[in-house]
Amino acid sequence: MTVTETAWQQTACILCECNCGVEVRLGGEDGRRFERIRGDKAHPGSQGYTCEKALRLDHYQNGTHRLTSPLRRRDDGTFEEIDWDTAIREVADRFAAVRDTHGGESIFYYGGGGQGNHLGGAYSSATRAALGSRFRSSALAQEKTGEFWVNAHMMGAMVRGDFEHAEVAVFLGKNPWQSHGIPHARTTLKEIARDPARTMIVIDPRRTETADLADIHLQVRPGTDAWCLAALCAAYVDEGLLSTTWLAEHATGLDEVVAVLREVDIAAYAAICGIDESVLRSTARRIAAASSVAVFEDLGVQMSLHSTLTSYLDKLLWMLTGNFGIPGAQYVPTTLVNLAGSAVSGRGSSRRSPVAGARIISGLVPCNVIAEEILADHPARYRAMLVESGNPAHSLADSQHMREALEALELLVVIDVAMTETARLADYVLPASSQFEKWEATFFNFEFPHNVFHLRRPLLEPLPGTLGEPEIHARLCEALGVLDPGVMATLREAAERGRTEFAGAFFEAVAADPDLGRLGPVVLYRALGPTLPDGAAPAAALWAAAHRCAQTYPASVAAAGHADGEALFDAILAGRSGVVFSEDDYEVAWDRLRTDDGRLHLAIDEMLTELRGLADEPGPSTDPEYPFVLSAGERRSFTANTILRDPTWRKRDPAGALRVSPADADRLGIGTGDAVRVTTRRGSAVATADVDEAMQAGHISLPNGLGLDYAMDGATPVTTGVAPNELTATEDRDWVAGTPWHKHVPARLEPVAGA
Ligand SMILES: Nc1nc2c(c(=O)[nH]1)N[C@H]1C(S)=C(S)[C@@H](COP(=O)(O)OP(=O)(O)OC[C@H]3O[C@@H](n4cnc5c(=O)[nH]c(N)nc54)[C@H](O)[C@@H]3O)O[C@H]1N2
Ligand SMILES: Nc1nc2c(c(=O)[nH]1)N[C@H]1C(S)=C(S)[C@@H](COP(=O)(O)OP(=O)(O)OC[C@H]3O[C@@H](n4cnc5c(=O)[nH]c(N)nc54)[C@H](O)[C@@H]3O)O[C@H]1N2
Ligand code: SF4
Ligand SMILES: [Mo]
């Protein structure tokens, strides 16, 4: 073994948004196996922390799922290998033909990154610009867009909770013991649980691992969070718990909100959500009495009934008690690249999708209308699609409908490391180098007061036949003929003379040709990229991001020790375990509000109307045909979206069992390990039951990310577990954001005869 094979190399885990720093030691016969993996103590965010999943990353890097040649679909549906030059030329020509016939707006883009990779997506903006593509979406538009819309109205900024310092921590439809989402989640949860002065509140129908640690578990009936939160906020009003003085100074719209909350029948709402009124009231008092409260809402409410309203009520829960801009409460992180994009600055803009007329939030078309936008007999329908690092045929609602739509496209091109359910339907599949074979980073940088960015270096050479996304997008742009060779040569020469010279030449070129600005990432990659140290060309787009960040947040970046954008960029390039790029005070939150008067805006008319309407709804409706509520897609210790296809990565729960309460299991005569059939209005599947005391009667759950196929022998794909979206329907969605109700699917459960 050579020295490089045995040295520990710094990178990050790519299995959830925390991206904990890890160190990897390569080995094995070809020197490409992840023989050992450990937490990286030098990483300023995670400081050595990992969960059990990081140790299984070899299943991502090495396996039979990896693609090693561009593929073209034959008429009979099989694929043939083609070389990269042919693939790039044909993909560019065919997209250009769609653009020239139907307009660039008929070319839809989906994806741009998963939990560990956002650099590729940054370069895709150039390809989209070259094609005139205007509409796009990503997984965010089936989880976070309702919250983005609310944030845009109330704050014009995104917020996160400071759980490390919070006196009271509230987890709303969020199970951080399994799903993480906050730095060193399990350590923080245990610290809160241990400290008698601090209180953890969990709102979840299931007694989750997090709920087991909580002081207060509001075990609501599924889908009733809006009533629960409305009752909590109403209790503030009823019991005089509002932070009146603070609100007078910092907020507008209080009277309108209070008027609606006064009408809430707290006892009736408590009954709807199945929680004692006295418990709701004492919970409201505990929150109001705290010196600081941090709240995390996640999929349990963002993928359930009244989801945007629930996001709104979540914000009221902490705003009405003054929990913003102080330690332990809500803060506004510094951003290097803003993932929440235009939602926040654009005040939930009025753009609509061309066919369904769905609200576009943060630049994203709701995932639940994509199939409809393709299949409609409408002149503005999407005709072609580029999918990059996403698996819509598996991960979006109603897989049957989505497959039908993807098949109806004139052209589908997929960039992925694996032959996914979506890739299988594509006309061309372009194989990407893995996230450990190229420079990569994510823009999930939400920490505070020290915010961290980690540019990861490649650990190994790209698998032969694969390319990184920056290179793929650069070649597509070149094939589309949008990069003027003369201008590019001038920029390359300037870059060779130095970054200052390059900056001057770049801004001059963009001023002369504004279109060049939209191709920016690829221009930087080709011109500045080759001059970067250690082959870091894919980091070129970060040069612009670093400058933008330093210009927008000069004090924060300087406090972290970076004199300017150039210095920040150099630090990013040099840091192997990530760098602190901003240091902030809690009060900076006020400067980052983008409301017209710099205050929190408590009232949103549409939300107050929906809130009022709760009084006329008896709670979630039930259909005797489908008496259960299925949560389709729960995070467990061995789920990781669809990143790990090899089922042997799971050390427990190998096939992703269906969880059911003991009472329901008794009634149906089911035991753990038995086969059960779950049927929804949309589909039916057989799963293995797991009788689980943590479940309440009437509620069943299936894990996310199951139902992928994998060829253990490299030839015969075998599917493990239930693909949750064979059971979900596109029309079950929120009226504001179009986000799906994956956590609230009406279902029927039956023992499988003879099993
Ligand atoms: N029913 C139901 N559906 C759900 C959910 C649920 O709870 N219930 N959860 C939803 C949520 S919150 C999310 S975020 C989505 C996630 O669903 P996806 O977006 O499908 O999941 P990811 O795991 O992020 O994987 C995206 C793809 O990236 C590929 N990939 C990995 N590395 C690279 C790379 O370096 N380059 C390229 N080009 N590709 C790469 C993987 O092979 C995979 O195909 O699923 C959603 N779907
Ligand atoms: N292990 C693991 N971790 C992950 C991921 C993964 O695939 N595996 N994926 C990552 C991604 S992309 C995301 S978006 C996050 C998601 O992270 P979470 O949102 O925490 O994950 P879920 O388990 O999907 O849903 C959270 C909880 O919602 C509850 N729930 C169901 N119905 C309701 C309801 O009506 N009301 C309330 N209040 N709660 C309800 C469930 O019981 C569950 O405990 O996790 C990230 N982390
Ligand atoms: S899956 Fe675990 S180790 Fe990986 S980033 Fe998330 S918390 Fe960290
Ligand atoms: Mo997600």
C-alpha cells in the first residue's frame, strides 16, 4: 500500500443536511474501498460527531449501482453505451431542437443536489440559461416551500433555532434523534433532557426516540397540528402570556392576530387534537415563561394537512413570546449561497406555473404539479426535462403518474451516479463522478453564531467513464455554442495574470454582454478554474459566492478573520475540514429582516382566514374505507433518502417494516414479522409488520427511501421494501404551496392470507 492509501483524508458525510466532517482511510485491493471512517475532530461544525450512518458510506462509493458510461436509450427501451463526445453533442442538439420548436420555457429542470452535493446544481444554471429554460423544481418544493412563503411574508428572511442554548426546545413533526438537522443532534438532545432547568417539547403522534427524551410530549392525533398550535397561541391570549412590550417595539399586526385567536375555542381544539386542555395550557405557560425558546418544524407538519397554516402558527408560537434575535431563540444565519432564494427576497412572488397555475415559491414549481404540467394538452406544457441528482420517479408523490409523465416527454436526460428509477426512463443517462471523486460542497450552512462552509476535496480519482457536473455543464454550454471563444480566451489570459486582473476582465465582459452573466458559473469554471490550486477548478463558482457574501455581510465575514471576499475564497480553498466564514451577534437578526419597516409581520391575511376556518372543520375527515392514517416516509436509523441503493447497508430493519400500534395489530390479528397489505386510494403494497408501542391506534408508518432496486450480482435487480410514493397521490396537497400530504395518507390494512 502506498502512503496515500493509508492516510486519513478529510471529507464529510453526505447522508443528511448536517454534513458532519469525517475522515476516511482508503484500502482494499484497488485502494478504493472506504476501509475506515471516523468523525473529523478538526471540523469546526461537527467537531468529531457522527451518527452510525456515516460508517456505511462505502455502500455509496462502491457498488454495482455505479454508472461508467453515458447511455442512450434504444427504441426497444434498452440502453447502449456511447462515448462522451457523442452524448454531449446529441443531448445539446436535442435540447436545442426542443427549444427552437417550443421555446426554452418548455425545458424543465429538476434537482441540483441532494444532502451532500450542491456544487453541480450551481453550474446547471448556465446550461439552463443557454437553453432558455425558465421553470425548475427540487425536493425543497415538496417540503419547505410553505415555510419559505410564510417566512417571506413575516420576515423576508429564513430562520433557524439555537437549540444549543435554548431553555425550551420545541420539535414539531421533527424527530432529530433519527433525522438530525441540528449540529451534533443526539448530544444536544441529551443535554437538554439532562438539565432540569431546560424543557424539551415534542409534538408528534408517535412516541419517537426524541419524544422519549422529552419533558412534554403532545402526542397529537395525526394531521391535527393546526388545531394544536392554534390552541397554544390562543392560550397565550386567554391567559395574558403575550410579550406585549416586546411586540409593540418589534412587530406589526398584533391586533389582527389577537382578534382571530380570541375566537378560538381552546377546549374544542384540544379535543380535536386529542390532548388535555390543561396540558395544552400548561405547555403554553412553559413556553411563555422561558428566557429562550427554539422551534424546529419539519416533515411531520410540512407534509401534512394545513401545512402552510401550521408553519405560520409555528412562527406565531415563538414570535408572540418574543423569541427572536436573542441567544437560544430564532436567528437568521449568514448565507454563502442562499438556498431559499427568491422566496425570501421576493415576498413569495406572484409567478405561477404555466399549466396548473400553481404558485412558484423560491423559484420552484411545486413537485406535486410537475406530472400535470407535462401531461396536460396545453401549449405551454413541459416537453423536455433535465434531471440532475434527483429521483422524481421514486421520491415525488404518485410514482405511477410521474412515470407516465416522464415517459410522455420528448426528451429526458438524467445526470446521476446510479441507474435510478428515473434514469431508467431517460433518453440519455450521463454518469457523474461520485461525491468523493470530485470537489463538492453543500449550501446547507445554517449555523450560528459561527457559520461553517466546507469545500471537500476528492479522495480518489473519478471512476473511469464518469465526469463531474461542472465539466458536464461546461461541455453542454460549449456544444450549445453560447461561449464566445474570443471572450473566453481573453478571460483565461486575465486569470493567468492574477485574480484582480481576472475580476476586472470578468466584470468588463459581463457589462459588455449581460447574457454572459447568466452563464457565469461555467465561465468561471473554464476561465478561472484552471488557475486554482490542486485542480480545484470546480470551486470556481465559489469565487463569486465568496465575494457576494463578503459584500453583503462585511462585518460577519471580517469577524471570522477574512479581510475580504478574496481572502474568504482562499480560506475556503485551503481548508480541508471546513472554515468558519462568519461570526455574528444575535442582534444581527434585526438587520437581516427584509420587511419594509424592519419589523416582524404577524398578520398574513390568507393565513388568518384559514385559521378562522378551522372552527368549522371537525378535524381531519375520515373515510370508513380507509380508516388508518399512513405516514409514508419516516426517517429511521437506516434510511438515507435514496442515496444508498445497496440494501445491505442497513444493519437493522432490513426491509423497512410497517409500524402499527399493538391495539390495531391485536384487532387485525397481526404480529411482528407478519406480511400485511396496505392499500390507499392510489395503490397497494405488501409490507412486513412491526408491532410498535410507540404508535398510536389508527396511525401506521412506512420508512422513506425504500423500494429501490439493486443488483447484488451486478445483473438482476431486486427491490427491497415498499416505495412509499406508489401509495401517494398528487392531488393531496396544500393549497398555498402545493406541498404533499405524505404523512397523512388514508389507508386500509389487512393481514395477507396464508402468510
Ligand atoms: N412519500 C414520501 N416521499 C418523500 C419523502 C417522504 O417523507 N415521504 N421525503 C422527501 C424528501 S424531504 C426529500 S429531500 C426527497 C429526497 O429524494 P431524492 O431527491 O430522490 O433523494 P436523494 O437521496 O437526495 O438522491 C438524489 C439522487 O442523487 C444521486 N446522486 C448521489 N450523488 C450524486 C452526485 O454526486 N451527482 C449526481 N448527479 N447525482 C448524485 C443519487 O443516486 C440519487 O439518485 O424525497 C422526498 N420524498
Ligand atoms: N436517518 C435519516 N435522516 C434523515 C433523512 C433520512 O432519509 N434518513 N432525510 C433527511 C431529510 S431530506 C429531511 S427533509 C429530514 C426530515 O426529518 P424529519 O421531519 O424529522 O423526518 P420524518 O421521520 O419524515 O418526520 C418526522 C416526524 O413526523 C411525525 N409525524 C407524522 N405525522 C405527523 C403529524 O400529523 N403531526 C406531527 N406533529 N408529526 C407527525 C412522524 O411520526 C415523525 O416522527 O431528515 C433528514 N435526515
Ligand atoms: S447522517 Fe449522521 S453522520 Fe451523516 S451528516 Fe447526518 S448526522 Fe452526520
Ligand atoms: Mo428533505
